[in-house]
Amino acid sequence: MLFFFSGAHTIGVSHCSSFSNRLYNFTGVGDQDPALNTQYAANLKANKCKTPTDNTTIVEMDPGSVRTFDLSYYTLLLKRRGLFQSDAALTTSSTTYNYIHQLLKGSLQNFYDEFGKSMEKMGRANVKTGSAGEIRKQCSVVNS
């Protein structure tokens, strides 16, 4: 299941520009994403992404565990501290919400096993080649 694939967000960083709309202009009227923990958002605004146009500052996707492949990402999701909107979406479905709880009750090895299965599944996806696909210069934007 690709749900486990999102667990890769337990390692790595992101630029503010990849999620600043959640802090500064979620619905286009200068508001904040209500799904984002207000204290976490305030901390990001005060200490990391100080302006809506910051495209150089980097933020840990899993603060406190950025270099460790573990379950803390899922713990943060339950505290509404997922950095991306796609992270927050995992807690809005009862199915994925229950998966998170089950995962956190299980062993770290279980997470490793499930993550491995999701990687294998992703590897079976038919990759578009030639003029049918493209390698994006920026992951979140189709090349122009």
C-alpha cells in the first residue's frame, strides 16, 4: 500500500516554498491551513519560513528525527504536524488514520517490512518514457 510510502518523509528536508501556502495563504485569502497545528505553524513562521516568498530556507520534514528512518513521522501526523498537505490528508480518512494507529502499535520492523512492500509496488508502476513522460526539473511543477 502506498500509504506506507509516505513514511519516507521521516527523513530529509524541504524548502519553505513547498508548503508555505499552508502557513500564509491556504485558501487564497491570507489564511493558514486549519489542519496544521497552530503552535507548529507559529514556530515555523517565527523561526524558519518568515515570509510567504522564502524559497531558500530548508525545514526538517520530521523534526528531531530527520536522519533516522523511524515511526516518528506518523506520531507527528497525529499531532497535526505533517509538513505537507498530503501528509495532513492521511489523517482525514478513517482508513489511513486507523493504519497510522496500527502502525504505531506495531514494531519498527513491521514498518520496515510494509515500507519495503510499498517500494516494490511503486517499482512495478509503468514508467512513461520518451515523449509520453518527462523528468521534472522541480518535482511539484510540470515542466513548461
